[in-house]
Amino acid sequence: MNIHAYEKLWLVAAMLLIVGFIATITYGSVALGITMVGDQQDTVEPTELADDDRFDDPRVEQVGENEYEAYVVAQTFSFQPNPIEVPEDSDVTFYVTSRDVIHSFSLVGTNVNTMVIPGEVAEMTVEFDDPAEYGVVCNEYCGPGHHDMEGEVHVVSEDEFDLTELEADGPDEVETGDEISVDVTTENRQLEAIETTITLEIGDETLTEDVTIEGGETLETTFTVDSATLGEGDHDWTVTVDDHTDSGTVTVADDLEDDGGDDDE
Amino acid sequence: MSNAYIDQFPAEAKVIRAAFYSSFFALALGGVFGIIQTLHRTGYYRFIDSADYYTVLTAHGVFLVISFTIFFLVGIFTWAITTSLDRGVEDLRFTWGWYGLMAVGITLTGVAILAGFTDATDISASVLFTFYAPLQAHPLFYLGLVLFVVGTWFAGVDWFRSWWAWKAENPDERIPLPAFMVLTTMLMWYIATLGVAAAILLFLLPWSLGLIESVNPLLTRTLFWFFGHPVVYFWLMPAYMMWYVLLPKISGGKLFSDPLARVVFVLFLILSVPTGIHHQYLDPGIAEGFKFIAMTNTMFLLLPSLLTAFTVVASMEHGARQRGGEGYLGWLKALPWRDPVFAGMALAGLMFAAAGFSGMINAGMNINYLVHNTFWVVGHFHLTVGTAVALTFMAVTYWFLPQVTGKQLWSRSVALGQVVLWFVGMTFMSNAMHRGGLLGIPRRTAEPQYDGFEFEAAVGSVAELDAQIALGGVLLTLSLVLFFANVVGTALNGRSDDLPDNSYAGTLSGPEDAPQILDNLKLWTAIAVVLVIFAYTFPLLSIIDRGGLFGPELVELPLSTLDLESISALALAVEQSTIATLETTADTATAVIAGVIP
């Protein structure tokens, strides 16, 4: 075969270019540890996510000192949870699946980008450094509301970040003179203990309790207020732990016709 | 008396005309939908509801990359076979038969898509060109695609029959280069379309008809990309053929090397299909190793394109020197830049070089994460299929139209303005799309404007990018208007006796320099099949093993009639006239078929 000398030269240069490309990418995978979304995760049943341990409650979990796992569900046309909050200087592994059609989970302007396919779970680990807010888009067409499908990832400072869950429960009505008790459940889903203050504000009263909650523990506290000091009428109350609040309203009346009403807020 | 194609092969010229007009009709429709979505997406002019944007997008994609490109290429492939083998088709009825099948198929698909604009029927297919399950289109959509593809299969059979007949009469001759290119491209196409045929016939069509409960979305998606990547070479190979066999002649010279042209087409036959998984780098459920294999194959596909760049430029230089060009770069001035056929192809080639660079980024397995499904990708394929292919097709139309109609081109100046306008418009549009993609702006969305965050441009602004895209879209639309003016103007011209001869470029280094083995199509096909088996068997088995052949229970999303209040009168008018015209086309085709059957 008759090949012109220049063309031979070009051919060699082209081959070098190609081999060079493959080499750099191989280097990125092997030496720098850039992993691809692959088949690491088992499949799930898209219609039974409510019964799936990982996806029944989309959330962020702490699994190591600076290591977190985020379980994310994409569906027409939203992401859960939203926003996803993680701390600075952390390694976060996202597990993303779909409840219905094919979506994507893509942090705008970054290379955090994966397809989300029903039945499959995409896994990718991301290092977050400084606090920042990222937009999340679905970049795979998923139906007529596709352009409304968005979310956010908030990388917050160490101080602001927690995985605390607060739930407070008080009576709807009490008779003047009876005690009002507000039950507070505080769960610390982080691995480390937190020291914090639980505050109840009701009427002009403010009650506080300093607590330490061990990692993974749930603390039950009850605040008690004498209804007589509040007087007759509706009184709003708020329980605060760090940034988390829960609130309710209690009615204080002179004579109640029935005795119920203390079972839920 | 001239010796144009229509004088040599009047009956075949008629088929090619029909294929070209079908192609141009699709181009017109695709163009209308293109400008609607450009203005909608950039926010300059919105008259459709955003939910209907996806119907517009489906129509834009399917009409342009399926109907426009493929109808055009069956036309030039028919020209290439008949001209280079110097014999008419073996059976004209068969030729009209496959054309008719393609026309009927795409009409069904088109009707299913366009019906998405009206609530008069439940039919809809706003599933985009990729039709990923669990998005579900009306069965007509899938059925039409099947008929269309089967039509192209028969077209291939037609061309192989010509070759076999020719070979029987010329047992010791080398396959003429244009015929060689057609045959290798069709072999690649047969292998590639097995994927989409399996996806539709085994899964999507029965599913849309309710015969099976569910599908495995990853499986149908993988089968789509089995076809979805090589289909881009199905568009590109005819453009390459034009660069190899027509461009050197128009430049005033000869093709630099026939053997390397054959090598290039053999490489495309071998490597086009086992690369599809590079569209799925981000898919969960496919192991990294399979992605790596696809990437390696993809990177080696750069080779035939780089070889083409060399051969095409060398051929142009040879032409320029025949015309008196001198110097290291001075010869460029001697090229026939005022000839729209040359200017269009040269500009298309230049854009393809740029597209090659963005393509290398896309192919990089881990860099791809930054750009996957962003606007960058849209910029990339508007350079490849949208310019390298489309602009080449439009440019060569100015050479082919006189050949197959027997009429002089209406206006060469308008033609020259048209190709330049396309180049300028696409420069604005695709550049801005690439940049937008780097900011993370997604593709395929009606409104890349979100509540919770904004896209931040390091240089310029999103508004500036939108302005460039809208400007580009308007220029491209104007360019299309000029193109159609020329097509119609030429059709209205009278028969001319003063047409250039039907011929293609000679070669500096001819087939006698090419090893005989290059013409061994069985060998190359066998290697291609082995590579496909190697690249796809394990991924497919693994996907089936993981998700099941028919997948998990799914929440399907039939895209039947959506929010219809906001559909404008224009969209309805477009749709109704389109259906009417499509029907007329089908009727004409049927009439023509009836006419040629004795």
C-alpha cells in the first residue's frame, strides 16, 4: 500500500494523540481515584421505595467522622430531601434512585452528575470543602414539568450543621389551674454528642434546659407550666433546639365540658 | 445535449428527487420547530406553553436527524451506486417500494408526534428522539420508526443487488470507491439498527400496546444507544463521501488517496457500533470496565476522522495548485470560494474540526461528568449533524439539483449567501451552547431558569449567551429560507441542455495502490460483529441479570394529551397543514409507485 510520507507522519501523530488520551484518563481513574458511577449498588423496586430501608425516608446520615451518606429520591418533578444539607470538609456519598421515569441528579457547574434510572441506584462520593450552595437540576427530560424539577445542596459550616430532629407535643386545651406539659423528643443523628439547650416559650414564660445528647441517641424531655399563670385564652408555644423549632397552641379555659384533648396538639 | 445524471438515469433521477424533496420537507418542518424552541428557551418570544416545548423538541429532533438526513442520504447513495457502477437499479419497483415504506413510516411517526399538539386525539409521542422508557409514546410512533428503518434495510438490499450484478459482470475489478463507501456504511447500519429494532419490537411496541406489563429501562436505553451512536456515522458517512468524491473535483483536482479512503470507511464499519455505551458513562447499573472498553473504541474512532482531515485538505491543496495556487498557505486563495458547493463543504469541514475537539471532551470518560446532558452536548451535535452533515448536504444539493432535475440552479449567489449565513449563524449558536454547558445549563429543557439558584458565567453573562443563541437561530432560519427559495426556484426553471457532466473525482493514488483485502467486505463485517459481541454481550447480560428482561414494576408515563389550553392557533395551523402535506406526500408516493408498476 502506497502511503505518502506526510500521511504516515500524520497517522503516527494521530495514534499518539489517541493513546495519550486513553493514558490520561486511565491515569485519572487509577492514580487519582476518580471513580465512575457503576454497578456497585443492588437494584431496587421503584414502586416499593416506601418499604425500602434506604429510601423510605430520604435523608442525610453520618457514617464516619467526616463521612456522610445522602439517600436521595428523584421523582416527577422534585428531589427528596430538599435542600440536602451537609457540612463543610466532608465526604458525602450520594445514593440516588428514581420513583418513576429516568431523571438525573446534577449539581450545577460541577462534575457531580449522574443519571437516575428507575430500578438502579447511582452511587457517587463527593468531597465538599468550603460552605456553598449548589443548585441541583434534573438534566434528563422526564415529562411536561421537567423544567420545574430542581433542588439544592447546602454545604454549611461545622457550627451550623447538625442532624438533630425535634418533635414537641402538647395538649390542645387545659382547665385553668391544671398543668400544661409539653413533651419534647430530640434526636441526635450525628455520631458525636451534642451539647445544646432546649427552650420552651409560652406566653411570657421561657423555660430552658441544658442537655447533652450522645451520638445516635434520642432524648425525651417534658416541660411543665402552670396554666393559671398564663390565664384564660389561647397561648402559642414554641420549642427551640439550635435552629430547629416546633410549635403549637394550647387553650386555657375555666371549665371544660369534656376531659379529653390532651392527646395531641 | 448534456450528460447529466438525469440524462443517464432518468428513472433513478426521479427516485432521488422524491427522496430529496422528502428530506427538504422534513428540513423545513424541523427548521420551524427549531426557531420556535430557540426563541422559547432563550425567553425572547414565547407563544407555546412550556409543557408543549417537548413536543416541539421531539419534532425538531426526529424530523431533522431521522427524516432529513436519511432521506437525503438514500438519495445520494442511490446516485453513488448507479453512477460508480454505471448501471441502473436492478428493479425500479423495488426501489420505489423502499422509498414508499420509508415515507409511510415517517408519516406515521410524524403524525404521532404532531398529534401531541391537539386534544382532538389522545395520540401523542413527546418522548424526544431518544424515547427512553418509562416515557411512553403512542404505538404509531414506534411502528412508524420500524417501517422507516425497514425501508432503509431494503434500500441497502437494492444497492447490494446492484453490486452483486455488477460483480458478476466485472469479476476482477475493484469496487469503485463511491460504491465501496455505500456498501460499508450499509453494513454498519445493518449491525447498528439491530439494537433499535430489538428495543422497539421486543419491548417498547408490545409495552405501548399493553401486551407486556413493564420493561427494563436500562436495557431499552442501552439498546437505543447500541443504535444511537452509530446512527451519527450513518449521517456522517454520506457527508464524508461527498468530501472524498465531490469536494476534490469541485476544488479542481483529484482525491489524494483512494486506499486511505477505503481504510477510513472500513474503520467506521468496525468501530462505530461497539462505542454506544459512551453515551452511558453516567448510567448506574453498568460496570466501569464496560464503560472503559467503549471509551477505548471511541478514542480509536478519532483515527478515521483525523485521516479524513488529512486527505480532504491534501486533496483541496492539490486542486488549488492545479488552479495556479502557490506558497505554503497561499494556495488557499486559489480555491473556488465563490462556488457555493465548495464553500459550503469547506465551511462544514472546518466546523467539523471544531466539533472533533468538543467530541474528544465528551469521549473522555471522567471529563464527561462535567458536560453530560448539558447544553455543551447540544452545541457539539449542532456542529456535527447540524453543520458538518447538514451544511454539506445543503451545499451538495446545489450540485445535485441540476443533476436530478435537469434544470439550472436558480441562483448561485443566493446559494453562496445561504451557506455562509449558516456558518455564521451556527458559530454564534454553538459557541454559546458550549459555553452555557460549562456553566451547567442543562439541555432539553423549556426554561433553564430556576427559582433556587442562578447560573454564573465567569466571562460574559447568561443573557449574553441567550442573545447569541437567539441571533444564531434567526440567522439559521434565514439561511433555510434562502435554501428553500433556491430549491423552489430551481424546480420552477425550465429544462436546460447546458449542465455539467455527472462525474466524481479521480484519484492521485488509485485503487491499484489499495491492498485487495480492503475490498473483502465479509472479513470486515465479521470483525465488526466480533467487536460488537465483545463490547455488548457482557453489559447486556449483566443488565438483564440485574433488572430482569422485562424490568421491575414501573410507573409508566404515557405522554398523552397534556395541558392544552395554551396551544396557539399557529401551532395548530402548523400541525394541520403538516398532516395534510404529509398525507399528500404519501399519496404522491403511492401514486408514483402505482405509476411505475406496469
